[in-house]
Amino acid sequence: MSNTLATVPPEILTAYRAAESKKATDLKVLDLRDISSFTDYFLICSGSNPKQNHAISDEVGKQLAEIDEKPYMTEGYQAAGWILMDYGNFIVHIFSEEARAYYDLERLWGMAPTMHVPEEAAAVA
């Protein structure tokens, strides 16, 4: 299910672009506003190894800090199989491919619409 009418909030778009810049794969934004009381959105992505997951997490944290968004907590950074960055109204999940398949948040939260994130606009020369 895709929610093409809703606009991705700017802080989530910032996190999405930061993850993309570190070659995160299979990025998804789930809209939980109508089904969750603890957060509004999930950003879910995958990295291919712990080093890449650290790089994704570091870049997301850095770019969000630049717009005054700081996580309430971060879990799983050391092991890097599943790094969870809780920003209150949204949560960033950075998974290894194995952990993502095992926990399968997309199935668990299958009733949540997947938001469309537009392609980054090409630079104008």
C-alpha cells in the first residue's frame, strides 16, 4: 500500500537522503500516524555489513543534528545488526539484511501505508 498523497516530513526526508548517501538499500518510510501511539513514522533501511550500518547511522545522526534533531536514544550501535535511532515522532531502523528478514517490520506493521519519497531533483547546470 502506498500513500502518495501525504508529504514526507522534512526531518524524515533529511534522514532518508543521509541514508541514501551512504548507499543504504531498500529504504522505506512507513506512516504509522493512524495505527501507533508511540511514533508517527518508521524509516527502515539496510546495510550490507556492520561498518556500512555504522556509516549510515553516523550520517543520519550528523545530518539530523544540523537541523536540530537529536535522538532520544540509540540502540544496537555496537553490534550493528539492528541500529535503532529514536527521534520521538519518527524512528530510524538500520538493519543488516539478515536481521531485517528475521524481524520483518514491514510485515509486522503491514497495515501502515508506505510513503512515496520523490527522487532527488537533478542539479540544474
